Amino acid sequence: MIKNLTQDTKWIGADDLDLDLFESQYIVPDGMAYNSYLILDSKIAVLDTVDIRKAEEWKQNLDEALEGRQPDYLIVHHLEPDHSALIAWAMENYPGLCLVAGAKALQMLPNFFNGFSAEARCLCVKEGDVLEFGRHSLRFFAAPMVHWPEVMLSYDAFDKALYAADAFGKFGALSKCGFYGRDDSDWACEARRYYFNIVGKYGQPVQAVLKKLAGLEIKSIRALHGPILEDNLPYYLGLYNTWSSYEPECEGVFIACASIHGGTMQAAEKMAEILKAKGAKKVVLSDLCRSDFAENIEDAFKYSTLLLCASSYDGSVFSPMYDFLHKLQLKGYCKRRVGILENGSWAPSAARAMKELLAPMKEIELVEPCVSIFSRLKEKDIPALEELADNLLK
């Protein structure tokens, strides 16, 4: 499938509806889009390739869109394999093609293509460089660690389009979720899950890029995953600013529960009931043992307050909670209020283990009291739950 974006720019990417796990870890029930673009001007530029899984479809799209012409440039915004798998093929099949990338990408290129060399046909670009095609041109912006070190973004002044690499990406095939952001009924949901699990650790680099882009007139954001964004761009930019600042998006309490035999879950459900009765704006309860871990990471960042409810296990904490907190730490979780409820039948250890996992996270306020229950919730435990709920909502 080819999609015309403007008179002389086209989408030549591919949808992957058969992918079970993106990056071998994230479930993608609506598939995944690999976006690639083509600028047809006095000079022709191919902007990124796609994943090897969709090689034949991309080759066909490119050939059809070129209509017999030869491309002049292959722009590499991001070297991750889902966007770069066809670089060697393109360079071999189009002898006049010039590979355009940043210094770090050119340095990393041999890591992905054994024996491939195109040094004589490479153009190294840096921050502020402009490449002219005719009416169209690309101005390059270095975006290191958004979310790899070699990432470049580019801006076409004619279309007023930002080619955003993995920034502003989301899970979901375009045939499922819509080609444009306006067609997507809930862009933020899967974009948020994508952001915090893939880009989220790198909030400061994202903030740095947003500052670079602040003076540009942007009418279209063309990411490497997800829909083309053209309407209500302040909404998307505002969300990215909030997310990359690690500020809560919503006031509310996310209850993350890891329960072995149901006793801890019973206590978590009671806490949810108490919090709602006390006027919490939003309460979301998740069973860490059975839910999508990436969605749990997303919700932990989305809400202002986190309540951890976990069983003790092997002198530590039940492994689903351990894994959850470990992933939160890796993703740079910070600036949140956190309450703790532990369960243990003879020597509760979950609270101590959870506090140790939280310790490296910045600007985490532990809300007292830390509540301990033994095996099953009892009437005598309710006052402590009430007190914790009051303090979480202060």
C-alpha cells in the first residue's frame, strides 16, 4: 500500500498484523506499523526502510512509487533493525544512492551489516545541516538517546513536516488504528504505553529535543511508528512534554497488586473501595500476576500516586512485584507518592524488599503508615487501611 501525503511526498511503509511481540517483549494486539517515506522532487529521498519481516512489501511499494526513477538519497534517522533492515539491499540495488546519516549511525552501521561497506557513498550530517532536494529540504537535528545514541530528526520546511524517528510513535498497525491521528479514537493510550516502555527512561534527552523544535512551525509529525499527526498538534506535544518531564498526567491512585493465594488481592480491593469512598478522582487496580507488564508501567507513570500491595516470598517480595519495581527503576520512575501494603503469614518481608527497590528512584515520597496484614485481611486491619488512604489522598 502507498499513501500520498502531499503532491510529492508518499508513505511507503508496511503494516505487520502477524507480529506477536514487538521487540520480543511488548504485546501488540493491533499489530505494528513500520513507517517509511519518499520525497519525489528534483532529487529523490527515501526516508528510512522497514523491518525485515516486511521486506518484500516495502520493495514493491518503493518500486511502484518511484515510477521508474532512481532515488538519490537514503536518509537514516534511526538504525534500529525495524527501520534499517533494507539499507544494504537499497545501496546494492540503486548504485547512485547516497546514504545520509549522522556520525554515530555511520559508526554503528557495520554492527548490523557484516561485510557491507558504502563509505564512498555516505554523507555524514550533523546538527543544523540542510540537505536540498528542490522545493523540499531536510534540516537535521541530533536527538541522541531518543532512544538510541545515533538518532537524528529532520524537518522539511516546505511541508512543515517533522520526521520524528521513534518519537511520537505508538503501537498498532495503521490499518487497525487509522492512518492519521484524527482517525485514532485513543491515540494516547497506546502511545503512552509505547513511550514509557521504550523511550521513557530518556526524559531529559526528549526535553532537549522539544526545546530544539520549539521555534519550528510544525504542521505534520511523521514518526516511524503509528499514524501521521496533523490535527491538534499542541495536544500531542503537550503530552510528550508531560511524559518526558515525569510529571503525572492524571490525579489518581494506581494499585499494583502481587497476590499468591488471594489474601493480598482482597486487601488491595478493600483499599480501592476505601479510596473511592474517600473521594479519590481515579482508582485503577491491576493484578501484576495476570496483566500486561507494559500497561502496568504505563499506568504507574500516568497517575500521581502508586499503592504497592504484595505478598512476602522467600524472605523478599513475590516475584511479579519484584519484576514490576525493577522495570520501573529501569524506566526512570520518579516524582511520585507511594504507599505500601505487605502480607506475610509468619514473617512479613515484602515491605522491606519493596523499600529497597524504591530507594534508588528519585523524588519518591513514601506515605505512612506501611500496612502489614497476616494471611487474610481482618477487621482490626481496617483502621490502618483508612489511615493510609487518608494520607495517600492528602
